[in-house]
Amino acid sequence: MPVRTSDRIRLTDAKARSLAAPERGRRRYYDEGVKGLALQVTAAGSRTWYVVRRRAKGRPEQVHIGPLSDFSVKQARAKATEHLAKLLDGESVQDQRRRERDLARTMNLGTAFEWYLGLPKRRGVGTTKSPKTIHDYRRLFENHLKPWARRSLDTITRREVRTLHQEITANGTPYVANRVLGLIKSIYGAAIEHEEYAGANPTDGVRRNHESVNVEEHLIPDEKLAAIFAAMDQEVKNPHAEQMLRIAILTGRRTGVIRAMRWGDLDLEAGLWVYDADAPLNKDKRRMRIKLSPGVIEILLRRRMLVTESDWVFPAIRARERRDGTTTEFIDRPKDFWSRVKKRAGITERCRMHDLRHTAASAFLESGMTVAQVARALGHQNTVTTSRYLHAKDDGFEERLARHDANTERLIGSAS
């Protein structure tokens, strides 16, 4: 049935909702504000925005914008202006959408997953994903996403992703549910960024489960910490790692940024360490300004006497070329060194290098720092993150509570 048209009118939200519907068929009301923008009203009462315009060197083209319930007049005009600019350049919006649908169908989730595994890490210095990361991703995919492996990316919906997340959570593994959601989000995000996929990310709008971290599990007790550093003193194979880890426990900084520390970022006279947002292994992705303690300055002064021909504070013996073609000139993560030290210290249970950061945070609080000061030392943007360590801190609460009882009883007397 042909579409009937009306004269151009100045559309407002109220007028768009009140326009008379035809007795049968469809009628289009064209907007005076943006040439080519039309609101189509049907006899059934539906109201839908379109852009109708003759394309340069081509036949007229109609582009669907969306229903009036989703787009106000202002929003529809903005969308129409965007489409009209493409039409004036000779680009067919409908052809572009067809290309996007074709592109989405060329890659299924399994193919996208394998492609994603080969991409460099987002953070760091262009390094590829570690074998452990790849192993963990494969296990998540095999256990939870394999049934979707042959499905094209454009067929997986937000509702399905939300249902999967809820099912995994209901099985008693809320953290795993978040990891699966994160993996899907990363696969789609990478495909969109690299223009391998032109649709929406189905994880948008799916809420992650709240994750409460038991900080106490990641604190290294005093006696074990003393045993670890005593074992380091006996370790002669890697003195660089020993000094690097001492700086880690004294500053609470991540070992990655300490390994990538440059002499040019240090002002030892002022006791400052400043590195930029794009510094290697800077997970915070912000410019950081850190006040160094006398103990850290002493370590760095000793290193300055040892390291005289490198820009790096902890230079590698030789530059390492990675599979992605980049080279790294500072020391690698000393995993073997850490394993040897733990064995020498007699520690058999789980104890990670990153636990030095948690332990330092707790020690800062024990020394009398405020939560805001500890957040500044660790580089936390939000003190809520830092406040987790308050639960692990022995602040003498029970002793003070008993003292309060005694003081109050002197005033009001004990219960009879």
C-alpha cells in the first residue's frame, strides 16, 4: 500500500505523539527542522522515524531510525543529520548496514576466541598473553562457551549472556560467572576495535556479581615475611630481584612498575618517583607521583653505584625479543627466584609476589597512616578499595571496648 504524505510541519515531541493516524495504511509527516526526516504513523497507531533522501548519483534511499518511543524529536533530528551527511557523500547507509551484517556473519565465537588469544595484551609493552592466561581462558571457554562456538557473533544476545551468567552464579561459582562474562566482553570488544565485527557487544548492560575480597588470605604473616627476606639474603643468583622485592614491600607498588623503573623518573634528592600514564607495565594508566621513604632511597643509591650504563634501574642482562616483535630491556618477572626463596624459607602454602602489596598496605595502616594516606601510597583512586585492609588490621578494638566498659561502669555502676 502506498504511503501518503502530508505537508511539512514543525515537529515537537507533543505534536509527534498527537498526530492523527490514517484510517488505513500509513502516513508520513515530514519535519521542517531537518529536510528528509519523516515520522511515519500507521492506522494501528505505531509511530516510526525514517530518513528519506535521494542519494548522490543514485536512487532514493530510505533509512529506518527507530520508533518514537525510543527517539525524541531532538534525537531523531541528530540521527537524521548523521545519515544525511553520509548520503550527501554518496555513501549508501543501507549498503553499509548490509556490509556490517555480512562482516558479523563471517566470524563465529570459536573463531573469534582463537583470534583473540593471539592478540597482544592491552597493558604492558605489547607482550603476548602468558601461557597461564591462555590456559585459563581455554578452560573457561571449554567449560561454559563451547556450545556457542559455531554461532556467529551477531546471533548471541544480551538475554542469553545474562542467562548464562545467572546460571553459572546459581551453581555456586559467582566469581567464575564474572570471569566468563569478562571473557565474552573482551572478545567482542577486541573484534569491534579491530573492525572484525560491527555489531553490539551483548555483555553491555549485564551486571557483574559483587566480589568481596578476603584480604586476610593475602597477607604474609610477620614470621613468614622475615623468613622470606632472610632467604633472599642467602640467594646469590639474582641480587637484582632481591632489591626489587625490597622496594615492593617498602612502597606497596606493583612489581611490574618497579621492574620498569627508569633513572630519569627518579629525583633521589627530593625523594620522588614520577612516571607517566604510558610508562611500561603501568596498570593504573595514570601519571603517578610517589614519595619515597629513606629505606627505598638507600636501596636506589646503592643501585646507582652498580648500574651506570643503563636508563633502567633494573636492566636485563640482555634485551629480550618477544613474539610480537617488541623488545624488553628491564628484568623479567622473577618467578623462579620467588619459588627458590619460598622453598628456602620453608613456605609450602600459596604465597604470591603480589601479596607483598597487600602486606604493605596493612603495614601502612599498622604504622598509623590514615586510609587516605594509604590510598595515596598504593595509587588507589577510591578509598573504598583501600578500606578493605581495615578489616585485616588489628586496631585493638576489643581492648578499647573493654576499657570503655570499665570507664562506663565507674560512672553508672555495674548491673545488679
